[in-house]
Amino acid sequence: MLFGNINKSMSIDFTNPLLFDTRNSTSNTISGFYFNTGLIFHGFERYLKPKSDNMTLGVVVSTPSKFNSSISGKVQPFH
């Protein structure tokens, strides 16, 4: 299971007194699921003729990944 938040804040300070300074913030909530596992077998020399210890077999199994994201934000004037 994967989950987490990415938060970002930014302030804009204008030098012109006729413009409002602003503070912007966004939040991105991420969640999802995946599974990943593997197996390595080293020991074929017992089963092969002629004997060889250089053979290794590896298998990896992974599920598809699906992620959900929800983004929210706001802009606030401040002095």
C-alpha cells in the first residue's frame, strides 16, 4: 500500500501597494496499491548433466499499480 501527501505553499509579495499580497497553498493526497515479490533458485547442478553450477533461475511477480490522487488548493490575500 502506498500513501502520502505533497504540500506546497507559496507567498507572493508585491512591491506595488495597490496590489494585494497573496499566499497560495496546494495539497495533493496520493494513495494506491501494488505487490511485488521475487524468487531466485541456484542449485541446478544437482539436476543437470554435465554438472554446471553457473545456472540460476529468477522469477518476479508484480501486480498492476493503480494510484488515486486528490488535489485541493486555496489562494488567500494577506497584508
